[in-house]
Amino acid sequence: MELPALKLPAIELPFDIPTLMHPPVDHFAIAIPILVLIIEIINLVAKKRAIGVLSFVLLALGAVAVVAAYFTGLHDGKEAFDALTQAGQAELKEHKLLGSYLVIASVVVLFFKLLSAMIKRGMMKALFLLVLVVFVAGILKQGKDGGELVYEHGANVERVTDLDSELFDAKEELDELKEEMKSTSEKAAEEVETVKEAVSKAVDTATKKTSEAVESVKESTAEAAKTVEEKSSELMDAAKEKAAEVKEQIVPETSEIEKVPQAEEQPDVATH
């Protein structure tokens, strides 16, 4: 028979639940209600108040154990769900649903225990024992289903093994990656320094060569200017000397031309 769907309010715990805490907590959630049932049966004959108080304290502890089993089961169930087959996942959902009902039932049993202590009548005591027996039966059924999940479907066995293996491999890969990144960073830093030095040297060399080239050009230009000036001066001097020679040649010829006698004028003879 399938139980109606029931969803308890989500509660954020202020701490993280370790994986695989569900199995040890379950031992208390199963054992305490059974122990209380045995004590209550004994107290039917003994009718001791101290036994009734002990039963109430154990029931309160049992309710805490059931709530703890519920939360640890939620955590371990999430870890194991993906590794289960479809049948295993369906079984896990039913296991969670019954666990939700048992959380509520543990509070109900505790409430009936209080009523039976306050209303000291045989009918109330019998009703409490009936509720307790149903609760213990539900606890035993839940324990049986949990065992099937582990031994038949491998819940929290293969999954945890796989997770441990994957975590170990991931840690190894992370360490290797860190070493590679560290080595790469060191090599990159060395290459950057080498490039910086090479660029600095190249800049210094280029600057030095440029300065030398500029100085050489300046010297060559100065020498060329000086040579041009000297050549120009020599040409000017040569031109002056040539002009003087030409002048000297022209002046005597002019003097000779002036010394040539003019032809005597012939008188006009009249012819009649």
C-alpha cells in the first residue's frame, strides 16, 4: 500500500552533515523504540513510576534519534541517488516518504505517552501501547527497506567508493595542474625577463648606433661643407686670377689701337 505524499518543511541546519552518518544513527532510531516497548510491557506488571519516567525519557531520545535519522538520510540519499538504478531510486523515494511519516509518528507517540501518564486509565494505556506497537512496526519496516537499499541496490556503497576514487583522482589532477601552472608561470616569468633584457639591449644598441650615425653624418656634412668652401674659395681665386690675366691682355691691345695714325685727309679736287 502506497502512502499519501508528504513533504516536511525544509530546514537549513547550521552545520554540515558528514556522509555515511545515516547508518549509525539508524541503530538508535530503531533500538530505542523497541527498548521502550519492552519496558512498557514490563511496566504493565511492575507498575513503577520510575519505569514510566524512564520510558518517557527514552521516547524523547528516540524522537531525537528519528529526526536525526531523517536528516542524515536526506544527505546520504542525495549522495547515492544518481548511482542507483531506476528501481533503486523509486525504493529510495518510498524510504524517504516513510521516514517523513515516522518523524511525525515519533512526536505522536511521545504525546500519547504524556496523555497516558496524565490520564491513568486502562483504555488510555492500551491506546498508547497500540500507537507504540504501530510505531515500532513502522521503524522495523523502515530498517528493512534501508537494508535492501544498501545490499540490493548498493546505496552509499558504490557511490561513496566512486566519489572517494573521483575525489582522489581530482586531487591528484589538481596537484599536477598546480605544479604545471607554477612551472609555466616561472618559465613565463623567465621568458619575460629574457625578452625585456633583449629589448633593452636592442634599444640601447639601436640608440648607440643611431647616435654614432648622426655624429658620423654631422662630421661628414661638416667635412663636405668645409671642402665645398675650400673649393669655392679656390675657384674664386682662380676666377680672379683669370680675370686679371684677361684684363692685362685687353689693356695693351687697347693702347695699340689708340696709337694707330689717322689717315691724311685728301683735298677735294674740282673737276670742271
